Amino acid sequence: MFLQITAHRDPHLAAAAARHETRRPVMLARIGGWALLGLAVLLQWNGNGLNYTLLLAGVALAVVVPMFLINQGARRAIRDGASATFEISDGGLTSSTPESRHAYAWNAFRHVDFLAGQLVFSLGGSRSIQVPTRGLSPQQINEVLNTAVAHGVPVR
């Protein structure tokens, strides 16, 4: 199998992939922030006065940290606005831009996520490669996913 895709980076797809990749840390930050906000309100109701430190920390965790995580991931994904060429073969995935070329064997990927309009190949942590599927037939997408599964990469 060999498949070559050339596409411009789409900021909407990059943002969707960033939201998907950071959903666990974002959820934990929001829960922690709301817990701190709840504690500040509870202390206010008990007559201890409003604790501004808890209030600011809660707002920072519930709002600022999630925005930062998602925006950082989206910016990293579309850092260079140039078109990219992706080559998918039995050996792995290669990503090329006018400035660089990176090749990854299948065992470098932790999993592949099939999102609307793209395949997200996760390298671990918050690093991933987003491959747009615009212009690919459903059969070609299934062929890529089956190749990933054949090489031991879980598909979600």
C-alpha cells in the first residue's frame, strides 16, 4: 500500500485535533477550577469572607488553563501554513513540508484517531500528526486504518 496526500493545513481541523488530544488535561483543570470556586463560595457562606486567592485560582484553572492548552496545541499544529505532503505506506508515515521531512515507523505511534475530516496519528504526550482525509475515498481511509491495525497500532 502506498498513498500520497498533499494538503494545506486547516486551522479548524487543527483546533479540533488539539481539543481532542487535550481533553483529559482540560477536563482535570476545569474540575479543579470548579472545586476551588465551590470552596470559595462555601467559605463565603460560612461567614469567613470571600477568599480572593481561591477565587482567582479557580478562575485560572477553570478558564485560563484550558484555553492555553487548546490554543497552544492548535498553534503548534498549524505553525507553518505551508502545504504538507503525507506518504502512508507499509513502512509507516512520512510528513514533508518545504522546510522539513519527517518519517515515522508504525511502531512510533501509540494510536490513530479517526476524527471528522482527518486522521490523527498520536506519537505520545501531546505530539501528533494530523492527516486530512479530504479527497480520500472511504475505501482509502479504511485501507490506511487497516494498515495501522495490521502493524499493531490501535484505531479509535
